[in-house]
Amino acid sequence: MRISSQQWFRQSMTSMLEQQASAMKTQEQLATGKRLLKPSDDPMAASRILDVSRAIEKVDQFERNAGQVQDRLQLQETAVDSGIATLQRVRELIVQANNGVQSDETREMIAVEVESLRNALTQQANARDGVGKYLFGGIHDDQPPYMMLGEHALPVLEDAGGQRVPGVLLADGSLAPAMLDVDGMPIPDPSLDPLDFHPLGNGQRQIQTSASTQMADADPATSVFQYGAGASRHDILTTVTALAQALQKTSVAEGTVPVPAGSLTPSQRNAALSDGLAQLDRDIGHLSDVRTGLGVRLNQLDLQADVRAETSIQMRSTLSSLEDVDYAEAVGRLNQQLTGMQAAQQVFVKVQGLSLFNYL
């Protein structure tokens, strides 16, 4: 078979260009650290890389979600701890006030501190997170769950039109729009239909923290500062307000009939404060249960974090084995390719100068 000079030249150039392309590909692999530079290099591995990358993205998203839940739960735990400390201080003051040696003037001074503690408790119920969302706002975390009506801290109700009003607990445990009576006490507002309103501090936002787990990122005010069902439903801030009002009433002699409005006999005051102390103990116990529930969820998040970390390590190891270049192998291959390319170039230079005319 006769091989023309042109054919030999073309084949030699094609071979050198292919060797050069292979060397450049190896150099690019070394520069990027990736074995696969395009899907066609290994279609099956490329498909597997895509699947593993998506799985890693999901784990990373779960990690971000869990971080958000953990931050809000920790803030709630701090707020609930503060609430418990506030109620314990109220309890100390009521025990101090429920003493026969106290006068109306000293009880009034204690009542002022109790009211300030009630205001502090209201601020804790309306606490916000780092981005300004209300911790106990539930699904309505852009609005405060409590508001003041006169000297009373009451849950906020809202209708479909966005009108927000204070709410008062009815005998059946439901909430109705409130107004103040002549004595400054909250009563249902007859001009508003309770069915048109719903409490703002209710509901929970469920966030995916693992492939099989959703977790509430916070507890709403209706389950933290209110508890019980039906006629036994109770609002914690109402307890503190009622105690402050009992302390502010003047004393009248035992056996006075009728007892003037705004006054109490010693036995009536003792009964009111004793009942208040018992209610405070129940309130503190409820907040302690809430804190325990928050702690349980935080522990669950810690366990999930360990599982996510291990899963992420395994997935990233798999991804690395699929797409990362073996530097030792690639460097050795590049040296071979460069040596082969240099030899081919030297042979080409020598052979292309040969001609029969040199021997004529």
C-alpha cells in the first residue's frame, strides 16, 4: 500500500493534536480538582453525581431549617424562664402582703410592684426574635399576641378585615371582644360578634428538619400564657392583674355589711390572696411544663444534628469519589502524556524532512 506524504502528514498532525488535547484535559482536571469536566466524560457517574448533589442540598436545607427552629426555641425558652422568675417574684410579694401587719399603704406599694411585674410579663408574651417576629405570635407572628386595655393585659383578637381588639375569656373558655365596664373590668363588647374574631397568638408553623420530621418552631401565646379547656381555661396575666387589684382595695372591719365597693374585709382579702397563690402555683407549673416541652424539642434537634452530620459526611465522601480527581494518578498520567507528545513532535520534525531527492 502506498502512503502519500500528505496522508502521513495529516495522520501525524491528528495524532499530536489528540495527544495535546488529552494532556490539556488532564491539566484542566488538575486545575479544577474535578475528574468529570462534562457529563459525556462518564454519563453514569454524572447522573449519580446529580442525585447525590441533590440529596446533599436537601440535608443542607434541613440544617438551615433546624437552625431557625433552634434559634426560636432557645429564645422562647429564655422568655419562659423569665416568665417563671416573674411569677415567682409575684408569689413572694403576695406572701409578704398576705400578712396582718401590712397596712393599706404598704399593700398599695406592693401592688405597684406587682403591676410592674405584670407589665414585664406582658412584654415577655410580646417578645420578638432577631428579625422582629413575635415569638408567641403563632402563625400571626407579625402582630403582638397581647395588648393593654386599661389596667388589663388581654389577648389580641382580629377579624377578617384586620380590625384588632382585646379579648376576654368567657365562661365557656372562648374569647370575645372586650370593653371596660364602669368599674374598669373587661367584659364582652355587645357591639361586636365573637364569631367574627380569632386570637392572633395561636397556631404553629411546622418546619421540615429531616426527611421524615416536621417540628414547630415556637409555641403560641394561647398555649403558653393560657391553658385549660372549657370553663377551666385560664389566662396567666389575668391572675397577676387580679392580685394587684386585690392589694389595692382598702380594708374594712370584719363583719362590715355591706362591704363597700373597692374594699375588702381581712378574711375576704386573705381568701382572695390565698386563692391567688394557689393559682400562681398552677401557672408556674404550667410554664415549667412548657419549658420542659421546649427542652425536649431542643434535644431532638441535637440528635437530628448528629444524624445529619453523619449523613452529610457520607454523602460528600461518595460525591468526592465520583467527581474529584486522583491527583497522584492524574500527575503521573500527565507526565506520560507530555513525554509521549514530545517524542511524537521530535519524530515528526525529523521524518517530515526526509525526501527521495536527498538520495538522488
